[in-house]
Amino acid sequence: MAGEYGGYDGPEDETDEEYDAAYEAHRTALYDMLIAYADKEELSDGFVAQLLSDLGLSLRMVAYASETEKPSIGGLRLDLDRYTRELGESVREAKKHAAEFIADAKAARDAEEGEEGEDEAEPDAPRS
């Protein structure tokens, strides 16, 4: 069953821009669902990140087994090596943008604290 954004890989003639748009749409939708679940269950961001890492690894193994014509132990190990390299590339890319991320995170936290301070500083409205 195809979802709102099409199949897993999209159509054969899909452009890079279309793929990127679909990827971001799925990423945003999953992120929103995960954050809502984590908030509901009062899970910390670190705990959710650990869960997602574990799920990502499990899904990668399932994908290999289900999408490979003749899955093998050696093939799975090679695919896991590829996965390790892909994750390493993602972490290296994140490190390049660490300063920007921290600046944005601090600004968001300061804005949130400012809004909370404004709420506390406002006098109670008179009651009738």
C-alpha cells in the first residue's frame, strides 16, 4: 500500500529534487510522530535517540534479508559495514555544523525561557 508520498523508492523517473522532497516529507512526519510519542511517554531525547539507533540497525538488517535475492551471513556483514560507513559520514557531516546547531539550540532555549518569563511577569487579570 503506497502512502501519501508514494512508494519506498518513488517512481523510476523520479528526479533528485523529487526524492529529496519525499525524503524530507517522510522525515518530518516520522519526527513529529516520534516527538509526540516521546512527549506522551515522557521519554528523554537521549533515550529516544538510543531506541531509534537500535531500530535503525534492526530495520537495516531486515531490509537486507527481505530485499536481497539470496541473503547470506557474509552479505549481511558487508551491508552492515556499509551501514557503519554511512552512519560515520552522517556524524562527520553533523560535526561540521555543530556550531550552527548549538547557536540555534541556545537561541531557541533563550526564546522559550523568555516566553515563560513573560507569562510569569504578567499580573493576573482582574476577576469579576
